Amino acid sequence: MAATLKDVAQLARVSVKSVSNVVNGYPHVSHDLRRRVHDAIERLGYRPNLAARHLRTGRTGLLALVVPDAPCLDELARQILHTVAARGYRTVVDHAEQAPARPGARLPVDGVLVAADVVPPELIETHLAARTPLVLLGEQRDERCDHVGIDAARAARDATEHLLETGRRRIAVIGTRPAASSTAPQPRTLGYQQALRRAGISVPDGYLRTTRHHRHPDGYQAARALFAHEHPPDAIFCFSDPLAVGAIRAAVDVGLRVPGDVAVIGMGDSSEGSFCRPTLSTVSADPAALARRAVARLTSRILRPDAAPVQVVAPHTLQARGSTAAG
């Protein structure tokens, strides 16, 4: 027989009302109580009755997560799925390039988490027009929406300064957005430029490489173009780890040593970076902490749809590994 709210309450030694508050994402619940309820839910394998919830509250118990590539979820997406489940919701995962033009075109959802850097702007506008509770993840912000992410400009500055500290001076970038998709430099580009300006270094023409996606082939092709430059770089700052892995492969294919001839650093601290050779230096955020903050913000937005938007800045660290070792 399937576990019930009463079963969870008995195991957690709390009231049924307390379990309901946790399951429904009520924000004013103590950390200890929430932990006990989540532990009991996991032990019992409890799953909420979404149909009953929908009839009682008008909510579906479903949240949508729009990501760059649904078959290849990164660690943040995995952490979000885990956190959403612990809160008693279920998740609909959507591919950014195939996201529905109209909210609810596939399934009605209570709220949406969007990897804002990879979705078409019109998708965000559509959700805003429909008053769908919405939280943006990543670098792109919108003053009308809640946002959870690291300080991208500061992270880019830290990455560039790390390359400078290793003695590199010809530092290029891979991963800037196409001009048509942005009217102003993105924060990562600004942070990179600030670090070089402080060091008295100008950016040569052709050192800012635009990519449509943040995938291995994009990093590979952009790096090959940089290595054919009149003054090829001695370091490359990539706006994602897949771009950086592609750049390392390009360096090897043209006979360059990493980091001897060219240093490479990425962003995202993906698992593949720890296994490539050399190991990849990267800017790291805590995916579990980001997921907790993002899901908490979305459940709060669902409960209080008219509250003012909140910008949540999560910490980041720089992981210096083999790909940027000093020459």
C-alpha cells in the first residue's frame, strides 16, 4: 500500500499539517522540521497525490525546468530534480530549443525554472505575459523576474586574473553571445575586459570569439580560429567547460601543449573537466546550493505571485588545475 501523509507524519513525529506545509513548499518551516519530513518521505517512498492536490488547490504539483540539452543534464539540473522531488513536486524537463511557445502547451505547470542564457527571449516574455511563476538561472537577468546565479562578472574577472597570475598576457575568450541576441556586453565579457584593463592590456581584434552554443564542437572551431590568428593567444578563457574541452582538443590537434603553449580555463566545474588531460581549471559554483535556492525561490513565487522580484547571488570558487599550470 502506498505511503500516506499520515504515515510520513508518524515517522517524522510531526503533525499531518506540518507534513503538508513541507510538501507544498510553505516557506515558514524550520530547517529541522523540513529535514525530518524529507527523511521520512525518502524512507517511505511517499509520493503526493497530484490529482487530489490539483482539485484542492488549483495547482498541479508540476514544475518545468528548461535546460540546454535535456538528454545531457548537467549537475545543477540533476540537483534541481532531486530538490524538487524532496519538496513534493514533480518536474517536466524541456529542451530549450524545443520549449513550447505557449505555457502549458504540453502540460500545465505551477512554475518554471529557466536556464535563461540558452532560451529564446520570447519564451520568457510568453511566461511573463501568462503570469507563470518564473525563476531565471544563469547569467542573464531580467528585473521583472526572480533570478538565482553567481556574480558572472566577478567570476570572469577571477578567471582572467588567474591566467594573468600564471604569466599569460595574450588572453582570448570563447563563448560570447551573437550580437543579434544581445544589445550590451554580457557580464562575463565585462569581467574579462575589466581584468585586462587593470593589467594595462588591450584586447586584440579577433580575440572575442562568438558561439551560438556552448558545446564541444563550438569550442573546437573557435579555438582553431584563434590559433590561426596573426598573434595567437597564450591563454583562452571559455565561458563553459564543454567549450574549454573543445578548445583543449583543438590545441592538441594543431600541435600545441596545454598548458605549456596555451592555458585554458572554463566555467561550470563539470565532471568531464576532472577527467580530461590535463585536468581542467574552472570556475565552480555549488550546484546543490544553487538548486536549493532556485527551488525555494520558485516555491515562494508560487505562493506569493505578486511579491517584488528577488535577485539571489550564490558564491563561486576558482578551481586551479592542470590546464592553467604556470609555465
